Amino acid sequence: MNNFFPNSGVFVEIDSFNIPKEGQAAAGDVFLSETNIKGRRIIAALSDGLGSGIKANVLASLTAKMIIKFVLFDMPPRRAAELIVNSLPVCSERSLSYAAFTLIDIDKDLSVKIIEYDNPPVIIARDGNILNIKKEKIPIERKNKKTGPQNETVCISKFSARFGDRIVFFSDGVTQAGIGIDGKYKGGFGIANVRDFIKKAIAGQTDISARSLSQNLVERVYICDGGHAHDDITCAVAYFRHPRDLLIVSGPPYNPEKDLEMVEIFANFPGKKIISGGTTAQIIARILNKTISVVHSLHRYSKDDDDKPLIPPESLMDGADLVCEGIITLGAVSEMLSRTNIDFSDQSAASKMLELLINSDRILFLVGTRINEFHQDPTMPVELEIRRNVIKKIASNLETCYSKAVNIKYI
């Protein structure tokens, strides 16, 4: 997913965080986002299924998927809501067919449409304040009045987003946290406290990511719930900001006459920079008249396999965010990306590279194509694949699993 709108220069970071209801294997809240094929529109939906666990997850998943598809095909909001509430399967225990939802529809010109159905109201933060936007309430018709709430309405609102804006939307597990528990929030955390928390969180860290803000809010109300989630607790955030760019230079150019071109690209790149490879680092340091110093530490990149090679130590050079060995470190990054849970705690060069990759939006690999005969030795470990193939694997994983915009340039 590429969430960058070139004409406006805005990147839309969208992320969420969830704590399922205690004792449930599946979350009853579901968050989904999608970018249309031409990258001109971003749609995100958060749905809260009736009850909790597997049944709620099914209801919420169906709702989120349907509302996103309906809106992508420009179906009127009222019609979309009516189709959803009349299409959901009926809960066998309560004889109810019901799932609340919030949908955010962001166009390339940064115009935003918000559709809300029975979830807590969306909060829009701008310049340290909470925006109040007009909402149009549209009644919807349910064919079977017994399978949902009475007097149902869908709320529609629109506004034009700006740099720095955040749209925060969440399930009622956030606002109702603390109900029935003795203490300050025994009547529920409430929407007013959510607004105050968001304002303080942004004031304390103006560039706080969508992931961190959503996680901080969920963990805060989880504490209010006595450390036991009495309902699914979910928050999602859309953050309008500048894209974060990363350059990784790895391998010397095929022709030494191209060394200067490689170094110029490195020197003029506006984002964060990684040099992966000793020869590559020496070329850049020589042309830019920089000094390289080695940090003496080695790390294994698999705690479960002592046969894995040690990751060579990183180095320091002014103008680079990370300088490290090439093929072993890249192989470790590729292996770590394939894991379900990524552990950054070892602070190896591979972990630091991976953290920079995950925290970037647009990544450029500048790959030198001079062959290093050492890495063609068949007796070397399988992890020492040709640099280009390892980088292709990393790029594919970043695009598929982490929604990064990745470009590979060979030199």
C-alpha cells in the first residue's frame, strides 16, 4: 500500500492497536485499510461486532470488508449502511444482526469523508486542538426491526485535512473502560477523557506515530479497566505527515567510474542513510573525506540456532545513520522479516537496519553490481546469497507485509 499523495506532498500513516476481551482468542473488533489501485484514495474501517470472540470477529470482518468495497464503488452511505445491517448473519444467542463501524475515506486532494454507525464519535486533532465538524444524520431502514437497535442513523461528515492532522477513531471498549470498577472511571473513561489524552499525548511528542498514539490510548484505558479488558479495546489513527525516506547503499558499482555517481546520490539524499558493505563504505568515506570507526560487538541473529553466523559489528561515519557489513547483515534482515514477531532487543546491526526499514515509508536500495567472488564460494553458508537476490527478498517482504514503497536502483 502506497499512502503517499505526490501532488500534495502528504503521506498518510494509518495504524491501529487492539487488546481483545479477556479470555477470548479472537478480537471482536476488526480494523482494515485499503488503497485503490491508482493510489488516489485511502479507505480505512473499524468495525465492532456484536458480543465478543469468534462470532463478533465474523460480524466485524464482514462489516469492515463490505463497507470498504461499497465506498470504493461510490455507493451512497445510507444505501451502504442499509445493505450491511440487512446482510449480516443473526446471532443465535441474542437473535441480533449487528456490527458498529467507522469509515474514513481520504481522497488525493486530502478531502476526507467520515461515515459513522453506532461507534464512539471520531476525534480530529489539529494544532493542539480538537476540531468540531458538522455531522449529517441520515436514518436507515432495517427490514427486520428485531435484529438491531431502533431508530438507527448513519452520520456523515466531511473536512479538508492538513499537514499534522490526526484522525482518531475507536470502539466503545475505549470509552466504556472502567465501568463497574471502583475508582475514578467507574462510569467509563468517556469521550472527554479520550480528547484530553490525545491532546496531551501529541503535545508531549508532536511527531508521535499513528501506531504509538493508538497503542498509548489503548494501554491507558486498559489500566482503567483494572488490567482486565472487559470488552475489546481498539483504536486506529490516520496521521497526515511528510513521508519518511530511507536510502540503503550496498555494493560497489560495476564500473569504478560510477563510484562518484553513487557517492553523489548518497550525499544528496534527503532522508536517513544506511551503508551496507565494507567496500561500499570505504568508497564513500574516501570520496567524501570521512573517517570510519568500528564498534566492537558481535551478535547472533537467531537465538534458537547456534549454527547461525555472528553478525559483524557496525561502524560509525558522519553523515550515515548506520554503517554495517553487507551480505551477512542483509541476510539476517531478510530472515528477521520472515518472522511473525520481530525482536529488536539485541541491538545488532541487523536489528538497527530493520528498525530503520520498518519506520520508513519510501525506501531506495542503491545496489552495486560488481561481483564479489568470495560470496560465490559454494562452501560458504547458504545465507551468503548474491546481494541482489537478498535485497529482492527484503524488498518483496517490505512491500507485501509492511506496505512500504520500495525502489531498487542498480549501478
